[in-house]
Amino acid sequence: MLKNIPAIISPEFMKILMEMGHGDEIVLADCNFPAASIATRLVRCDGHGIPEILEAILRFCPLDGYVDCPVALMAVVPGDNTKPTIWEQYRKIIKTSGEKSSDFEFIERFAFYERARKAYAVVASSEKALYANIILKKGIL
């Protein structure tokens, strides 16, 4: 047992975070995302929402300070009237973590899937909010 590691971070999850290098990306996927068919490495985080996973990750994982937007979101599909409120939660969590991020990069749905295929890992969550998928680019200490 180790001290100060949130229970939401399983040993497998911690191993993946530790294996990731500068510029590697991790996807935090909502319950509608095709995580199993896209992931090279899949981490299950069933029963948890993305905000609590994001908060836990940012305790250990720095964001890339050498890119304009180390955080990417799936853009709302044109014609969809959804206004994702979860994005504001993400902004608050990132700000509270002390990590620097100018704002989000918004990626068209199918381009997001393609980028997710190249990610180091995908974390499958039980998040039900629409457009909750998020990609984090790891930085350096």
C-alpha cells in the first residue's frame, strides 16, 4: 500500500501514467465512447466520472507546457444543440491543479477518434455527460 494515492488510481492505471513520456496522450472517455475498439491500452474506471478521474490524474501528471493546448475536447457536432456544462468543471479542475493551459483545443468527432487511436492509453469511465471526452498531453516535471 502507498500513501496519498487516490483509490480511483488502480495499480494498472498508475503504471500507465508512469510509463507515459513527454508528449504522450491519454484519453478520458465517457460511457458512450468506443473505448475498447479504439484503445491500444485500455484502463477501466467503471463507476467513476471524468471530473474525479481528471482531478486524480493531475495530482501526478503534468500537462505539456510546450504546446498551445495540452487539453483537447470533442467538439459539438454541428446542428447538435447540446451545450456541454462539464467543460466548465474541467476548466476549474485544471486551474485548481496549478497546471497551465490556455484553453481547450476542440476537435471534430471523427478526427477526435483518429487522435484517440494514437493515444498512449484510453481510460473508460462511467461518465454520462455528453461531449465529456478529453485528451491530455503529458508534460515534464
